[in-house]
Amino acid sequence: MPPTLASLVHHSALKLTVRAGEDHLDVPVRWVHASELADPVPYMEGGELLLITALKLDAEDAKAMRRYVKRLVGAGS
């Protein structure tokens, strides 16, 4: 059985904090991938845990980051 987001969030060594989406922590993670693409959505099917550093994104632009996250959330729908 694949791990869930909850199992990752509650792993003490990772020291993660949930900022949004608490109601989806029971979702199984079927794939983990690191990407710095401006738009990785065409390559996503849903169920991925996407790791980013946001080096190529304007992380100071809250509206742009919300748009980016909304695109990711809709991937695979």
C-alpha cells in the first residue's frame, strides 16, 4: 500500500507543516517527483507529490503562487 500524505506529514524527521489541504491528507502518494518547470501540469496524472524549490517562480507574488497551486491541484482531474 502506498504511503499517504498524512504518513509523510507526521514523520517527525521531515518536520513538515500543513499549510492547506488538511482534508486531503488521506490521499495515497503514488509517485514523488522534483520539478522546476514553470508548468508541470501537462506531465501530471494526479496522485503525485511534487517537490519544488520555486527558484523559477516569483514566490513573493502571492497571487501568482495561488494560480500555480490551483493548476497543480487540478492536475489529473
